[in-house]
Amino acid sequence: MTRYLVSLLICAIGIVCTILATGGSALNYLDLPSLIMVGLFPFLFVSVLFGFKNMASAFSAPLQKEGEKGKLIQALHFFKMYAKTTWFAVLVAVILGTVGTLAQLDDLSKLGVYIALVIISPLYCGIINMVIIIPFTIFIKMHLHEC
């Protein structure tokens, strides 16, 4: 668990340093449509697909000292599907943003929303993968190796 917290801290420091080094503001990187498309949609999709009880079990199984092999395998399947769903959501967001951009080329004031969807969605997906999916997948594989 300590390694996970340290990795989160490293990730946060890296993101903050990048934002500060570019002279930008953290508010420049907040985009509600991208967050909904890449953050909320895949999480709810996979939670409904696996069931909320199994979703909770997937998050708790790798944090327990002694895990059942069946629960760990199910948790691994959950996180693999979650990863695929987030990347699929990015693909959809980029396509929607690109189509919206091309449709609004006559009105430059409306391009920002669509371009933000294209650019920030992969950023959110990468952060979700680095902060949630990859660490939990590693913990599950470590526990499975011990079983």
C-alpha cells in the first residue's frame, strides 16, 4: 500500500510540475465533457456490466492480505475490461471532437470545446490508467503470484 501511495505522489508531482513548467493553470486542464466521457462513462459501464458488488470486490480484493484466487481473477478481469473501456471511450471522444471541430470550422468561437475533447480526453485516460488501473492490476498479479 505504501508503494501505491508513493506512486500516486510521484504521479501528482509530475503533473503539477509539468503544468507549472509550461506556465499554465490547472484550470486549463479541466474539461467536463472529457471527464464525463473518459472518467464517468467507462467506470459506470464496467460497474453495471460486472455488478456494483463485484466492482467493490474488485477494488478491495488486491488490498486484502489474503485474497481468494477466484476473487483475484475476477478483479483482474474487471480491471482489464475497465482499461479497454477507458481507451475505447477516448477513441469515441476523439472522433466526436474531430467531427465537431470539422462541423464548426465556419464559427471559430465554438472550436475550443471540440478541440479540448480531442486533446484532454487522452490525458484523462492516461491519468486514470496510471493512478487506478495499472496499480490495481499490479497488486492483483502480485497476489495471484503468491497464491
